Amino acid sequence: MKPGKESPLVKTPLLEQPSLPERVADVLREEIHKQHRPGERLPTIRELAGRFDVSINTVHHALAVLRREGSVEAWVGSGTYVADRIGCQHVALWLRTDPLYPHPAFASRIANRLHSFLVQQGLEAKIYSICGASDEGEPQGDAAYAEFLKDLSLHRINAFGIIQGTVDSETTKRIARGQAPVVWGQLGTVRSRFAVGNDPAETVREGTRYLLERGCRKIAWLSWSDPRWGDKKSGPCYMAFHAALSLRGVKLRDEWIRGDLHPTLAGAGYEEFREIWTSCKEKPDGLLVTDDILFQDVVTAILELRIAVPDRLKVVATANKGMVTCPFFSAARMEFDPDEQAGAMGNMLAKLARKETVAPRQIKIPFRWVEKTTVVREFSNAECRMKDRDQKSVTSNQ
């Protein structure tokens, strides 16, 4: 070793290193999972001690670890056998969020409905509500995350549903090793064969087409895009928006595309729409909002600005069934049903947990058009005052 260099073992406290019985148990656990069937007899303790070149006492302690977690069963006078772990396994539901923002209602509803569906199917299910920064880092110190890694390492998880949030590098490695089949709650991921979700690019394309077919030629688009996902202009949604406008010879105006504020920030949609409407003298005649939380604030801004909808501005917005308040004006909504997504994910996860064939492997959840025909052109001062709290929230965030 070169002078000045420390041994790698020095950096890891001795107390954090697994004991010899635990290391033997780790090797046996992996072999049991990959090579042995329930009811199969393991080699004798003496044979295992000779193979690992350890004492009989060490093997006794290693097998005790496996018995406590339910991997093996000891039959007096007969030997040690692989336990039937099917009854000990469960479907894991991953719900991860940034600690600064609460769980969106859409994801929470899917998690609850999905859990109920799996229980009705006679399967065990567990929701892991992971709290940690929503990038690729590991949420250190989170109890649910530590429990998830333990259950995964002990092969207690027979299927894995990702409802919301990114997956850390350690989990990704284990997924790649095939420890449990995964169903993603969004389409387009390259890390899984199984996925259920809506197509955001299709939503943007169809919403834009709806406005174009109704005579709009100055279309604004309001959404939210996490800057950590990369440049918004290179994303599929922006490209779909640009392509839909170009097909009709309509100019794309970047100043009318907003999506910098997180939807859960108070008054985010209100502020974003105000920026669009006041960016220049010319006003848009069509508005596409592809976030239901932002849209609730947009309704407040439209009421305050006394914009005649749909005469002066036609509006299209995405909506989640059962969770969006209808606006006080005529607007077309592209409605998604979280229960439909939960049902599709549940069917897929149940089949994977039972080791049944799954087809198709990619399921797209469609939207349905819902149009509200009530038109309000005049708004009283009292109605505007009811929305003052949202404006004050925006001011406090500036």
C-alpha cells in the first residue's frame, strides 16, 4: 500500500460489518431463492460447515437467522428444509414524494384503491410511503425505505408496483437482478416490461387539436415540468405541442408556455396564468392546462380578470375523476379515472405475484371528454373577494 493511503476497511466501522453467521446466512438465502424449491432438504450442518470452512456453531447461528425470517424450517431428527415462502410474501406499493410537497390526491387514491383491490384478490399488500428528495438519491434515514430494502433482500416481495416517484440506485440494481417483477405507474419507462398509465404527450396533442378545431390560433399551454428531468423543449410533450401547431400552420409562442412553479405551491397556477395573460398586449384565444391542481388556481385568475369564457378564451384542461371542482365557466376537460388505473395495475400485479402470464404488458389508460356548458361573463366583487386568499398566498411566496 502506498504511503498516505488508508485501507478501505478503516473507513467502515467494525460494528457495521456483518458477522460471520450473517454472511453465511446471506449466501444461503440467495441460493435458497434461486436454486431450491419449498420442501427441499438442505445439506447437513456438518456439510455446510465444511463447505464454508467455518465452525458448526457458526452454521447453527446462520440457520437460526434464516429460521427467524421464515426462509427455512428445522424438523427434529430429519434436518433443515426450505420453507414455503409464498404465504409470507406480499406485493409492494412504492409511493415516494419530496418532503417539501404532499402526496398528490391522484397518487394517494391509486395507492389506496390498489391496496384494497389486491387484498380482495386474497393477496398481501403493503404501501411503502417513502419520504426523500425525488431525485435518484437514496432517502437515507427513512424508516419505510429501510423496511422496504429489508423486505426486498429477504425475498418477501413477490411483485412491485411503482405508483409515484423515482427509484433509487440500490433498488434499481435489485430490480435489474430480477428480485421481483415491477409494474410502473407510467408509460415510456425503459426499465420495465410492465407499465400502466396515461400518455402525457397524447394528452397535449389531443387538447391542442381540440382548440385548433374550434378556431383558436393563439394557444397558450400551462403545465409543470420538473427541471431535473432535463430541458422541457426536448421532451415529448413540448414536441407534441409544437407538432400539433405546426400541422395547422400556427405559430408557437414560448412566452405563452409556462410550467416553472410546482403545482402544490399555493397560487402557482394563478401566478403562471397571470404571467401568460400580461406578457404582451396580444392575448391568447385558447388555453391548454395539463395539470388539474394548477387548473384550480387558473379558474381563480380567470374570474378575477373577468375573462369571458369561451367567447374570449376557450379552455381545455386535464382532470382526475372525482377530485376536481368544476369551473364556473364553459371548459372542456380530459378526464382520467384513477380507479381505472388502479384496477389495471392491480390485475397485472396479481398475475405477476401468482407467476401467471401477463398480456398485454403495456396498458394505456385513456381519457374521456367532459364538457361543461355553463357560461359566466360577469362576476361580482363578492366572488372575487372569495379568491383573495389565493392571491395573498402568491404574494407571500414572491
